[in-house]
Amino acid sequence: MIVLGVESSCDETGLALYDTERGLLAHALHSQVAMHEEYGGVVPELASRDHVKRAIPLLEKILFDSGLSLPSIDAIAYTQGPGLAGALLVGASIANGLALALGKAVLGVHHLEGHLLSPMLSKNAPEFPFVALLVSGGHTQLMRVDGVGEYTLLGETLDDAAGEAFDKSAKLLGLGYPGGPAISRLAEHGDPSVYALPRPMLHSKNLDFSFSGLKTAVLTLVKNHPGELNENDKANIARSFVDAIVDVLVAKCQTALKETKLKRLVIAGGVGANAQLRAALNAAASKKHFQVFYPELELCTDNGAMIAFAGALRLQRDPKAASHDYGFTVKPRWPLHELR
């Protein structure tokens, strides 16, 4: 079975073809980072318009790369939510329009389920059950995953997600957008002993997170700093900031594994590409004797491959999950643990 995946939840347009027998056949992605950079963040209307412009050329590319034609597709999966309403509507319209024209089945996929299952596209793929840390621009959650659609929420952020804290703190340091990769690169040159930043909820008796206070601590450092920040100062603050977030994420992951008595940890979402986080988790895994799994770096960001894959797994579990009813809705807010 060949599934076309369409991702358009925010500022990346992704299309991919996944074959349940041969694996990922082709995927293509366009990032809108350059367009949104001058505004310091995603502009929803611009994002939606750009998805319209990019989707069909990306479709043509993956068909060419895979050597397939449109009639070869058996089903079309698209991101139904969560995300920006206008951006979601673009992908949903394209997917349902194509499905109608081709007479193919179509199904909406949860964006976070795509991220959650994306490490299973790697050669070193995890088996169920596992604990998953979903860590991205808008989400920081710990889940127990017993199978496709079998998700138990263990903990989540009470305010800013880790990715939001990265972007906001980077902006305070004048690093521009997107801030996450920039602040991580800068942190590599910083001294962790210069500034002490808090580890929010590190010792709480639950698996929830809170990163708003950490961002505020960075703001206080910047405001109270004598004179203008030089590159050394920025690097030292960046290092302390990244270390604080990594310490919290790693500690909570270890607690989740201990409480669930599981030995497999999956990291998914854009922040999962962070080099410092990966290094700390790998060290903890070696010391505490658990396994940690990541998506391929190119699949950490939003992409069509994870949507095609999640759609294919859904259809393998229940062939009736897709429909030939081409009316559709999108779900800008859609808690993952509500999935079945």
C-alpha cells in the first residue's frame, strides 16, 4: 500500500510517499524560515499562502524521485491538526481534492502522532511500548506509548514549551529567528559556570514542565547586565540556558522511565535535533542502562514522511480509518491523548 502524506501545519510544506512494503520512497520539504525571519516569527497568513504555492511542485518532485504516477497512490494522509487553522486548511484541501479526483481514500492524521512515530522510520527503530518525549516549538509532553493510538499522557508543560523558550530567549539575545538552532550553536562556545539559571520543576513530584520562568530569568540577566552584551556574554548566557533546559528534560525522562518500568525512550519533535540534548540523553542512557531513539535529523522538523507513515500505520491497523467522503474539517487544537 502506497500512502501520500501532506504536511502543512505551520511553516513547512512537506510531501512524501511511503510504501508499507518498501518503506519511504521519496519526500520533499520547503521551509518558510527565510520568509518569516524578517518578522521575527511565523505570520499565519503568509504561511498559508506559501503552502498553496509550494505543494504541487513538491508533489511533482516526489513523484519524479519515486518513479511513480498519481494513480499508483492507494491513499492520501494529511495533517488535520493541531496547527495554524489557515495552514491546515491548505493541506486538507489539497489532500481531499486529489483524493476526490483520483477516487482514493483519504484520512486526517494528528501532527504530533506523526512526530511520535517518526523514529520508527529509522534503521534503529524502537518497538512498543516506550516512553516518548515530544519536544517542539509548541509542545513539551511525556507520553507512554503502547501502540498506534494507545497513548497515555504522563506530563506536559504548564506554560511555554521548550521550543518556545528557546526562540524567546534567543530573541532576547538578539539572535533572530528561528532561535533554537542559533542559541544552541552559540552555547557551544559558552562557559556554564558564569551564570546560574534555574531548573524549573526539576524536583517536582510529577512529570510536568514549566519553562516560562527560565525565559524570564534570561530576560532579567539581559536587563541587569552592566553595559552592552558582547559575544562572550551572550555565549555564556546561552550555555547556561541550554544546560538548564537539558537538565530538566533529561531528569524528567529518567523519572518517566522509572515510573513506567520501561527501558525504551523515544525523542520526537524539532528540539530532538538539539546536539546538547542528544549528548546528555546518550550519556544518561549509557549510565542508567536504557535505550534512546531519535528520528533522522532531516525528519525532526515538520515533514510529510511522518504523516505518510502515521497514515499507513493507521490504515494497517484499521483499513476503514480512511474514507471516500471528501468533506473535511481541521482541528487547530487537538490533544494527542484523545486519539484512539
